[in-house]
Amino acid sequence: MTKPHISLLIPDLFACIDKAQSSVPRLKALETLLARADRSTAEPKSYYPCISELMGLECESKHIPVAAVSRYADSGLKDQRVWMHVDPVYIEADKDRLILRGNSMLDLDTDESSTLLQGLNDLYAEDGWQFESYNNERWYVSLTKLPASSFHSLSDARGRSVEPFMPSGADQTHWHRFINEVQMYLHAAESNQQRLEQQQYPVNSVWCWGPGQLPDSIISPWQAVYTDEPFCKGLAMLAGVLVYSPPPRVESVIEENSSDQINRLVVLSPDEADMLSMDTRHHTDRLIKLETAWFKPLLQALKQGRIASLGLQTCEGHCYRLKKLGLSKIWRRRRKIRPLSSARPR
């Protein structure tokens, strides 16, 4: 049976190590991978340009159609309209700044989401826009044309002052006005008044980002992709690649009994808590889970010859690829495997 090549994409892994600070334990499997793998240099990119390149989507980094592709993943529906994320968010006033706190904390239910979206559809019916959602954390709007401004992803802006991340470009005034109008609508919405009475965070704004049209198809180098992230999932669907949720046990990825699924990509994206937490223990626990659930068993599978190679990408400037031969070469075996803090790239 042909042995699979398995690659892990863990965005901002080294940033997580930095956040764990001195509390990070010895991660021996990860240290071995970093010390003994062949390393190549890549331009540091945020997640969406990185996964676009990995999945074979050809586009400019400022025009990545995240909304259209994610909507396809959520709904299975294809059309050629321009779609944009208008995700429900909570923005908090902090002294002289407005901080984007994100949206998973809102815990919207389907009735609340549907009611708020219906109000937006009524408000912008004359503009020919259509608001819809298939996941309460992700809202979409169809536009009559592609915006002429640049937008920042929700993940880039989350936890930061919103001002530097507002739409910028030829029609930025239009989008700033749109956001203000939506904020006024949300402030008066009955469901938000009820949330405040129940001491829940209100939906007090939307985050506009990721406009574009759905590509007809793409050619991907992967035969199987393990992800729950909608943009990556949608790209895999466009490429005709089998998509699975990341399993709790790595054995499911290793033992997938299919000779035509040679190149397998596992995407382990940080969630909102990972991005926002300032607790070193939170990041330490995440690293321990990655070591136990992924790095250690995959390295063991490589030593046993059950997989052909193990790759790691973090969107931070370096890519790693380790083969069994790399573990057995004399010069590599004699090289001291240093603690992770000194083995990481600079």
C-alpha cells in the first residue's frame, strides 16, 4: 500500500509558543521535527493568502474571495454573484478606542440571526442586496459589484482597535456609512434589547471583509483535506478533494485506506479563544495538546515507516518536511536537538 505524505498547517504556531512564554514545556516531538526536517523559506503570510496558495487558488492577496468560497462550503450553493462577509460582532468601547472582541462570544441562536438578517434585507432591498446565513457566526451579503476598497479579515482585526482595520480605498466612505447605518439598526433591534436585559453581549456591529466571486474550479495538490475551517473546506470542494473534519485521533488520518489519497493536509486553525487569550496557561495547554495528539504520534508513525513524510507549515516564513531518512542520517542523529525556544526559526 502506498504510504501517505501528511502535512500539518498550524497558523501562528510560533506566536502561540511566544504567548506561552517560559511556561512552555519540552515538546520533544516538535523539537525533533524542527531540528531534523528539511527547511525551506517562504514569505510570511496571514492565513488566507497562505491557504489559498497551498490549495492552488490563484488570485491577488487583496482580492481573495473568502466570503464566496466560505458560503459555498456552508451551503453547497454555487452562483457568480459577488459575496462579502458581514459577520455579526461585538465591539467594545475601551477608553478612547473601540476594540473588536469577535463573534463566538455572542452565541447567537438561529432565531436571533434570522430576525436580524430579515431586518437588513428589508433595509437594503432597494439596493439589490441579499443578506443570508448558514452559520450564526457567519453572515453574507450579495452585492451588485465588487467593492473598490480593501478589507481586513476578522481574524486579523479581532482583539484590536478597529480604526486601523476599517475599509480603505476609492469607495471607503460608502462602506463606513454602511457600517454606521447597520450599527444604528442593530442598536434599535428588539432582539438586542432583550440580550442586554439578559446581560448578554449585543450584536452591535458587522465586520465587512472577503468580497469576491466564487471560482469555477481549482486544481489542488491534495487528495484529502482535514479541516473545519469554511474557506479551506470550500476550496477543497471546488477542487473535488475529499474533505473530513480533523479527527480526535491522528490514526484516522494515518490509516485512511485509500491508495489515491497520497497527499493529505490537516488544518488545525486557532479558534477565537486562542487568538484573544492573554493567559499563558491557555497557550501552554494548546501546545501540549498539539504535541500529544499530533506531533508525537505522527513522528512515531514516520519512524515506523507508516507514513512517507511529515510536513509542517505555520504561515510564519518557514516550511518543514521530514522523511524517515532524515531521522537516520548520521549527521542529523548527532546534531543536538535543542530546546524549542532556541530551535525555532529567527
